[in-house]
Amino acid sequence: MDFAKLFSIIIGSIFINNFIFAKFLGICPFMGVSKKVESSVGMGMAVTFVITLASGVTWVVFHYILTPLNLEYLQTIAFILIIASLVQFVEMAIQKTSPGLYKALGVFLPLITTNCAVLGVAILNIQEKLNFIETIVTGFFVSIGFTLALVLLAGVRERLEYSKIPKPFQGVPIAFISAGLLAMAFMGFSGMKI
């Protein structure tokens, strides 16, 4: 096992190639759930579970079912079915264990199924020819980067509620401006040599 490669995957997934700030995937839940830190953390945990598990399951399905049967062209359909099943499981679990969080996440919880970040991670893991361990590590730390982005924007948006903001910029406009400034700050990591 190459620990240097795993370290570069970890740092790259969280900071350099952050799916929100560098690849612009998963913007819908990023903007929708990032109003409160508590709901952002809950969404981040749900996305972490789904992306990590989906990364592993899709890797296994691709390498042990689709490839031997020469059905690689069905990867997107297969991956979407796997992700939808996992999201249903997460939704039922959150509804039973934390009704408050389930209500706070609202419509954005089922939207994890259509979150392009989840499908993007699964497809990029296959395209980059990562092995199983690297796929799991990538999935987990991409979702940690996703959660970091959610929590950072939620913290900014909570502080902005108490700030004097000109009327045309209140609400969504200032959220987009804040997200853009955070993305520019994360661009500073793009010059890192790992």
C-alpha cells in the first residue's frame, strides 16, 4: 500500500479538488442546506455515508459484474440505481433516529440521489483506475471536503443574518457571493505540491 499516494488523495480530495469549490458538483444541497451549521453537519454525515458506501459498491459492481460481462456502458445506470438504494436506506435511518434532523434536511435528503457529486465520485474513481482501497479513501475524503464546504458556508450565512446587508443582496445573492469568496480562498490550495 502506497501511503504517499493515499496522503495525496486525502489532501487533494478535501482541499485541492474539493467537489464544491473546484469541480462545482453538488451545488444544489450546498446552497439549500447551508443555512444552519447543524443541518449542514447532518447533511454532511448523510452524504459521507452515501458517497463512501457508493464508492465501494460501485467499484465492486464495475469490476466484478459489468467488466466481466462486457457491460461497462451500463455503468451510469447501475451507479444511479446503487446510489438511489443507498439514499433510501439513509433516509429511513435518519427518519427513525433523528426526526428533527430529518425535518431540517427536508427535500434535500432525497435529492442526494440526484446529487451529481455522488455519481461524479463513483465515475471518477473508475476513470482514474483507482484500486478498492484508494476508491474508499477517495469517497470518504471527498465527502469530508463536501461537509467542510457546507459547514464553512453555513457558518458564514449564520453570521450574515446579524449583519447589515443592502436589501438587493440579502438572502441568496449574498450566499452566492460568500460561496464565490470561499471558492477563491480554496483556489489557494491548488498550487500545493504533494
